[in-house]
Amino acid sequence: MALSYLSGFGNEFQSEALPGALPVGRNSPQRCPYGLYAEQLSGTAFTAPRAENARSWLYRIRPSVKHLGRFERIGLPQWQSAPSAPGEMELGPLRWGPPPIPDEDLTFVTGMRSMTTAGDALTQSGMAAHLFLATRSMEREYFYNADGEMLVVPQQGGLRFATEFGIIETQPGEICVLPRGVKFRVELLDGAARGYVCENYGARLSLPNLGPIGANGLANPRDFESPVAAFEDKEEEGHLTVKWGGAFHTCTIGQSPLDVVAWHGNYVPYKYDLTRFCPMNAVLYDHPDPSIFTVLTAPSETPGTANVDFVIFPERWMVAEDTFRPPWYHRNVMSEFMGLIYGVYDAKPDGFQPGGMSLHNAMLPHGPDHNAFAQASSEALAPEKQSGTLAFMFETRLPQQLTDYACKLETLDRDYVNCWSGLEKHFDGTP
């Protein structure tokens, strides 16, 4: 079935699955069309500035309070929230190979595996970086996250997100953002699936300011897509799980909570095809900061310093002359959790694998391995296209604490630091 989407980022959208389901001129009329209930979902405080205020009106078969039963607390011990007790690991840069998908009955939710946490979910600051390892679709199982929004990066296998707002399908190379509080179910499109999730506790993800770049470039608003209204009117027993305050609670419900017949607003789930990103780069000399590849950013109270940045390194031409083209050696205040969706990453051509991860925490030095440095320092600098590659970073101003799962993951590369052991002294004291 071909899906339809609404284009644009941060727009005030409206969509109805039945003609005339949206009330005209009133958000909450005395009687809604089709006998629906009006319900507002607010992603910001009521009094947030107009440009930042996020909310949507949902016209649904039953209000969300009808979806509540008696909650029972359940354990999902591999899904951690900040602050969490750090796992025992020596300080330094870290790298993991792609984790195998286990032969277990795992959904998108029960297969969540936390790698790092930063900040504090209760104070709505920081983030967590997760893996998801899923072997089956959610069936009559629904979930929403009250702690933060979830940026999902599939790496293997496609996903269908059935949400209150409609259906979103994603493949590796695309992302899906599920706002805080939005109910959804995840179905597998191509068998077992693996990928990454950034759980953002702070301000909502938004497009970065372009500054001197001007009006165009990086991620264009028109390329973001939100679902059209599609509802489920199902009278069947199911289970709704809520992540709230770092804990998980489930209740039995008697109908699907994805029963929104029409909606309008600007607080909506969305997807984005990362191949539509328009990279900016040097066309004469020198290497811009990696922030030039920012797709989405969640600001902090400090201007210019993000609570979370989502950065990608896509296909692009490298044309700068007299320039060291791979990422340069650096130490910075941001903590970088990195993943590879497909292809080869130019700074680590030999050890960084699709489905793998690395962590370079604040003020810990990192950069190209010995082989990448040697090649980039001596090769002829003709124009060259980096093709068939897509890497990303979840970057935060806060230190990322390792979870116990990350410390004990079997694919941890305990010799990662050795990739720099071949770097030699070239200094000879002469100009």
C-alpha cells in the first residue's frame, strides 16, 4: 500500500481520514463531527512563545483517559535512563562492532539496549543512546515515552510506525522522530531489524540556524514528511506501556489507542530521508567543523551549545586543496556517540563497521587512525567523491556514561586504542 505524507518541518498541518471530521473554526466544539472526542496534545508549556509552542488537536473515537487501566510496573532492565550507575570501564575512546541480533522474541521496545546516558531525564536535560534489536512486530502492543522524544535510525531492516497521527515507514538511510507522549506500535517490514535511537530528554529537535550559509542548504524543511490521518477502530484487548520517570508501566486496554480520525497542529511525528541532505563543504582549502553536517539540533539554555545534535556524514565531493581531508585530530567539549549505517567511514576505513558504534567523550582526544593519516597526508588531492557511505553522531554537551550492557557487550573492541599506535614522530626541527 502506497503511503501519503505531508511535507514540511514545523508546519501547522491538518489531516482527516473521514471527510468533515475536522471541526471548522473551532478546536473544541460542543459536539465534534462523527461523535468524536476533542483532545489536545501539548509538547510545550501552554505559555511558550508562539514560535516555539508545539501542540496538536486530536479528534478521536475515545479520549486517552479511556486507554488507561490499572498500571503495573514492569522491568526492562536493558533500557536505562539518566542518571544511571555507570558501568565499570577504564577511561578512553571506545569502539564496538555490530552486535548480533539475538535469537529471542524481541519487539522494538523489549529489544531496546542502552549504550550511554547523559544528564537527567527527570530534569529534562541530556539524552541516552540506545540500540534496538527487534525480531518480531508489536501485536496489540502500544507504547509511548513520557521522558523524551525518540530519534530512530534504522540500520538493518525496515520499520512501520503506526502512530496516533497515521503511518510512517522507514528504511535504512531514513530517520523517524517520535515526539514525547505520542502513542505508537512498531512493525517489522523485512524480518529482524537493528538500529540506533537517541532519546532526547531536552528541548525538541529543530533545524539548526544557517547563519552565513543563508537561506538554503543542509536539511531543507520541505523534505521532512509527516503522516496523514489513519485510525484503528478495534475492540480487542491490548497492552499499553508507558516510560515515565525512567521506569516502565503497563496496563491492559480494551481497544486500540490509535483511534485518531482527524488532527491538526504542529506537534507531529515525522520522517526524513538522509540522502536528501545538502552537504556544505570547503571549495578551496581547509576543513570546516563537523557541525556543518548538523541535520537536527536540540538547544540548551546556552546559546550555540546543544543539548543534542544529530550530525551525519553522507556522500559528498571532497575538493579542497592543500588540506587534510579526513576529520582532523581534536578534543572538544561535546561527547560524540557515533554509528555507521552503511559503507566505509573515511577516518576509520579498517575497523569501523556498519552497525557498529564508537564513543569519544568530552575532552578525550580522537581522530584518524594511522593508515588514514598516512594516506591522507601523501595522496594527490584531486577532486574525489565519497560514495556509498553514511555515518552519524549523537552529540551532546554532557558526558555520556556507559551502561553495564555497553561495558559487557561482546563486540567491544578492547584494542581500539591501538589504531593510533602506529602514528610516528615526523618532527625534524627544520622549517
